[in-house]
Amino acid sequence: AMTLNSSNVWEGQATVSGKEEFKFRANNDWPINLGDNGADNSLEGDGANLVLPSAGTYKISLDLTNPGFYTYKIVKQ
């Protein structure tokens, strides 16, 4: 689950025990999902899975403020 911060950027945290893959989905459903083709921090509809490379806790942010040019950040804590 992610929450909207004061800058209109969605933020969340994930703790994983090993390499994990994920996508951003709207409303816990698959019709609208975003992944990253090319691992360039630019999101595409139905794009490739994103990867959390190793065990740990990650801060994940999703910026939808620039329509058509959505971005994300993944930072290991």
C-alpha cells in the first residue's frame, strides 16, 4: 500500500527477504499496471516487472505528476 505525500507523490515501504519483483497497480487490480521497460526509471503501461535486488527494506516512490512521463524511485534503507 502507498500513501500520497504533500508533493502529490505516492510513497510506500517494502521489506523483502530476497530478490523480489513487482509492478505498480491501480486499485489492487491489473487493468492499469505500470512497469519499466529498459530499467530507466520511466514507467510504461504493462511494462516489465521492477526488481528489488536483495533482502532489506526499501522506500518506493511513484510520481504521477507529469502525465505520460511517470517515474519512480527505489531506495534501500
